[in-house]
Amino acid sequence: MTGYVVDASVATKWLVSEAHSDAAVRLLEASLTLVAPELLFAEVGNALWALSRRGDIDPADAIEAMDALKAAPIAFPVPMRQLAAAAERLALDLGHPVYDCFYLALAIQEQYPVVTADARFHDKVARHAYLADRIRHVRDLA
């Protein structure tokens, strides 16, 4: 069975209709293993908060979306503290925020690529030959 590390940009697309939401939802419908660090909840929660604050979604919908995320078929196989040193090394090497590098550290450990909708993160990782096979943009899965 194949799988992906799902980052918050993709998980948010499961909950809110945005560009590439269709491709993101297909991940849920496929017979794939989906994993993430527990950071996913904080990052998706923050995205939903921002959408609600801007008036793009109702606060009640944000709460329902978080409940839906809890029910999504995602495994959380590794405590964040076990990924912390690797994530920090990746962040320093890439010159990229450590938050995203937790997903990348998990991808390396679990041997699944990260699937993201974050073009900046995707492009930065893809430019490094030793990491290029560890990342996919959700638009390319369609």
C-alpha cells in the first residue's frame, strides 16, 4: 500500500472548498495510508480561525470542520518530540520554517512523500536533490 504525509494545506482543503480541493479529497477516497504529525491539528485550526476571522467561513463551521478532521483516516505514528531534531536540521538546511519541516521529517522517517498545496514549501524542497522525491504538490495528483 502506498501513502502520503498530509500537511495542513491539504487537510484544510478537505474541509473548505478551495483551489485543488477536489484533488485533496481524492486522497481521502483512495486506498492510501495517510499520516501526519499532530501539529496538523494546530495548523488546520489556525487556518480555520483565519478564514473565520476574515468572514470566509462561519465560526460554527470552523468548529464542525475541526470535528471532521478528528474523524479523518489519518495516523499519527510518531510523537512530535521524536521528529524535533530532524525537523530543525531540515529547517536550517532549507532556510524554511520548522513547522513545515516536521511534515518533511515524518516523510523521511515513514518513507512516504509529503503532499502539500503550499507552492513555496514544495518548490523549496524540490530544489534539493536529496529531498526532491519526498514532496508532491496536490495539483499534480489530479
